[in-house]
Amino acid sequence: MREYNATCDRCGFEYKNHQLKQEWTGLMVCEPCWEPRHPQDFAKIPRTEKAPPWTRPEPTDEFVTVDYISTSVGTQETTIPSGDFGNGL
Ligand SMILES: [Zn+2]
């Protein structure tokens, strides 16, 4: 095999081409840099969330206009009430 200089894609150190090998990421890396793919990447995790059997879109909000002054009955507090709660507050 023809030998030539190659650079590790991770650490950037110079190696010979046969000292680098391809990692699962596709990078050509040296032995200390080489990492196996984590086994959890291959774990089959069952889906716990199941879609409900039927759904319907949320209705649009309806807004009601309320005029507190002109349609109210009795005396309205239109200012901050005076007095305290008996504790000085
Ligand atoms: Zn390296």
C-alpha cells in the first residue's frame, strides 16, 4: 500500500494514511480519536404516545364586548377605593 501523510479530521495531527480509519460520522480519524457509534442510537424505542382515535379543530375564540359603566346597575367604583384593611396596608 502506498504510504502518504494524512491529517486526522478530529485532532488535526499528522499520521500516515494507514493509521487513520473512517468513523461512523464519515471522518477519517486517528486511533485515539476514533469513537464507536453509541449503542443508544440503535435502540428501538416503542412509541408510547398514540394518536387519539378522532380529533377536531379548536374553535375560534369569540369575544364579547362589555361596557362596565353605561350598562351597569348601581354605583360603580371608578377609582381606587380608599381605606385600608385594618392593618395599615
Ligand atoms: Zn485524531
